Amino acid sequence: MSAAIPSPWDGGDRRWLARTLAVVAVLDGLDASRDAFAPAVVAAHPLAPTWLLAHAAQVGLALAAVVLVAALAWWRRPCSLRWPCVVLVTSCALIELESARNAGPWRARFFVGAMILGAIVGRMWARRARAHEERAAEWGAIATLSACYLAAATSKLGGAGPAWVDATTLRAVALTHALVDAQGFTAALADAPGLARVLAGATVVVQLFGGLGLLVGGRTRTIAALALVGFHLGVATFARIGYGQPVVLLLAFGLPWPRWFSAARSVEGEASIPSHPAAADRVFALALVSIVVLAWSATPVRDYAAAHHRPRALDAGDSAPRVPTDRLGPLAHGEQVANWRIDELACEPTRAMVVLQHGQHGRVVLWVAGVDEARGSPFDRAHVSVAYEARPEAELPFAAAATIIADRLEAAASDGTSWCAVPQP
């Protein structure tokens, strides 16, 4: 085994990794099926078939039942190829149903499906190459997990370039996902551009080098996994976006559980694992990463995914190019509106950002775009939508300022995106 890439699971019973994937897939499936019964909160995907949307609850329940049965069978036979294939295909259909009803996928659900696919490919490769199946399945799953983080990092840099790592981007993301009456770290982040810039840079670095570190093996994989877990905990802290699935998978695949628990150790022993060159592991893992990243970059896939996000003007765009500006139509940077100061103005391809600052109430971000019938805001007008996020019962201390801004934009008979498209005087 000295010639192979070290793994935290060397000497362990890797069948527990397959069982972990099965459990996470079941939890994802049950959660997605529950969403199928809930009313759709935004417009459905424009390409989704009407019959599927009309019977979402029944189809979702049936798919969840299949996922549960197949996952139980996979738990009992973790070396099987048949049952993970059934779990993967059925889970994809179920999560696509959930995404179609809500005009967008929940990215946290991508991880377990990607890792199941990697484990399947790894096991199939091992059977042809006469390599150790469980080891190949582990590396296949790790390769696709790595691809998820590398794709996330390259998406940020590819969409906005180095400008993604600026003070405005992360502050806007925090304000978008935090309610207007939020306190604590999220509110502090909005007033700390230096900290926001550091955290934004750390986000890209951790996703990029953490994804690569997963492929190295041994202690490096453990360090990379813990760094990525810390990243997810940070996101949950300031943006209220929970990524429990990848956290569980990172901890399961990245920590040396066989050293700590005898139940995770291999009953066959390390000597029973056929030795093969480390180069074979690296070539297989890197090839699988490349395939996943290239497939993610394919134009038809990106076009279909983009159709998911077009109705979601408020939630999308954290990786979109954001260009600061001094004027946005009738609005000017620094002017006072109902005791609120326009602290920042910025443009994106499909919307504009207006950040208001108040000495007592702090900051709030408003998103200006064309009218979106799927969302409702008390500041919407006939030709413009002014969106924000808050609890239904929350007070809106910025209401007077937002009303004036909406009226001024409406009086100009346009919306923020058109002003972003032309040079400002």
C-alpha cells in the first residue's frame, strides 16, 4: 500500500462510506419530497412540462419512496452497482422536480448525487482494471466532490473575474440573505469593507485549494475537508444558507474514522487490498474531475441552468459582475433620501443595487430591476421592482426612503438595468 495515495480510510471498512452516501441521499429525497407538497414560492421553470408540475405531490412521493427502498437495499449491499444507480437516477428526477417547481435548484443537493456518480464510475473502472473496488469508489466520490468546489471557485472568477473579491460583493450577499432587522456578525460585515474583502478572498482560496487538497490524500485531505467545513459554517453564520449535506460528506470522507472507532476498521485487514501505483489513482481522479468540470461548462447545461435563475432576480447574481457607479438614473451616490444616505450604487447585468445607510438603523440593500410578477414588494411600481428581504412582521424603517426611490424611478419611466447599460453623465 505504500505505493498508493494515502487515505484517511486506509485500513478501514470503506463500505461505511457507501452507507453514508445512501443515508444522505435518503434525507435529501425526503426533504425534496416534502417541498413537492408545499406551494411553489416563485414561478416554475419555463421548460418544465405542465403535467409534471400539475402532479408534483404524487410524483414526488413516489420518487421519494423509490429512493428510500433503493437506499435501504444499498445499505445492505454497499458493494452493489445496481442500487446506487437507482438511487442516483431517482434522486435526480426528484430534485429536478423540486427545482422545476421553484425556478431554481438548491445547490446543497448537488453534492451527494455527484459523489454517488463518482463512486459508481470508480467501481466500474475498478472492475475493468482489476483494482480494489472500494478504494476506487472512494476516490471516484472524492474526485466529484473536489469538482464541485473547483467549479464553484472557477464560476466566481469566471463570472466576475478578480472583481468578485471586492468589498461590495460579499457585503451585498450578506445583506441579501440577512433580514433587514438582523443584528450581529451580518450587520457588522456590512460596515467592514476590509473584512468583507478578506472573507471574499478566503472564500475563493478555500474552495479552490480545498478542492485540490481533497485529491492529495492523507492528512492533506483531512485539512482540506476541515477548511471546507469551516467555510460552510461561515456561510451559515452570516448568510443563513445551510449546507448540511456537504458538511456531513466532508467529515465522513475526510477524517480518519478507522483510527478512532473499531467498527470502521476493515475486517479483512490492509494486506487484502491489492497494491497499485499512486499514478493510477491520480490519473483516474483528475480525469473524472476534468469530465465533471467540462460537462458543467457545456453550453446546453449552462443555458438550462440559467433558465432556472432568470426569474430569481433577488436570489441570483452573487457571482455576477457588479460595477460601482456614481449615478443610477435619478439617484446619486451620497444623496440623502428621507434621512437615509445612498451609500453605494452598483450595476449588474439584470439588476441594480442601492445600499442605504442610516446612523441608527444601519444598512439595507435594495435590488432594482424590471417588474417580477413572481415576487411582491410594497415598493413595486408599474415599470420597476424594488426588492428587499425581511420577516413578514418586521418593521421597515427604510420604508419612506424606499417609497421615494421607487416613485422617482417610476417617474423616470424606466428601470435600473437600462441605466446600467449606458454611460452615466
